[in-house]
Amino acid sequence: MVVLSGIALGAIGGEAVHGQVRPPAYLIGQIEVTDPEGYAREYLPKAREIIKAHGGRLVAAAGAAAGSPIVAVDGNPPKRVVIYAYPSMDALQAWRNDPAYVQVRAVGEKYARYHTFAVEGAASP
């Protein structure tokens, strides 16, 4: 009886934990790099380090310098697109507000123009 009670409580507790799981968040960036050498040398290595520290991982990159083309479905495609996944919107916002990233982003803005936005992933069934 004690064992069955423990199993039941574990199952209920597991459902409560799973019910609180936050969906992943995705950062979509349209980037126009004006100085590829400066961008690659001064911005990317530091930015990638900080992204990784916040749980971000590159999902897709296409366009200029990415090696794969952007396929236009409707309208004109941007010059470069990146998609990063984060464990949650909180993690994504913590990355974007990290003082180290704010500083490195100022460097990136010398070499590129950014249009970025974030969306939460669909809830799992």
C-alpha cells in the first residue's frame, strides 16, 4: 500500500511539473551585414559565447555568408536570416538583457542592421 501511494503521488507530482514546463522560444533575425569581416571578427565569436551561455542554439541560418540560400515564398527575402532556439522566453530575454550581450551588440551594430523578434514554440500535445 505504501509503495502504491508513493507511485500515485509521484505520478501526480510529475504531472504538476510537466504542466509547468514552459515552451521553447525562438529568436528570428533578419540581418543586413554591411561589413562581413568586422562582423565575423569582432561580433560573432563573443555573441555566440553569450548566446550559448543562456541556452541558445542555432537552428537555422541562410543567406549572405551562411552558405545556403533563402527561398522566397511570399515577397522579397532578407539578405540573411538566423533562427535560434532558447529553453524559454525568460532565457531568451535574459540573453538579450545580459550586460555582456548589450555591449557586444553595440559592436555588432557597427557592422550590421538587425530586425529581430521572438515567438514561443507551440505547446506539445
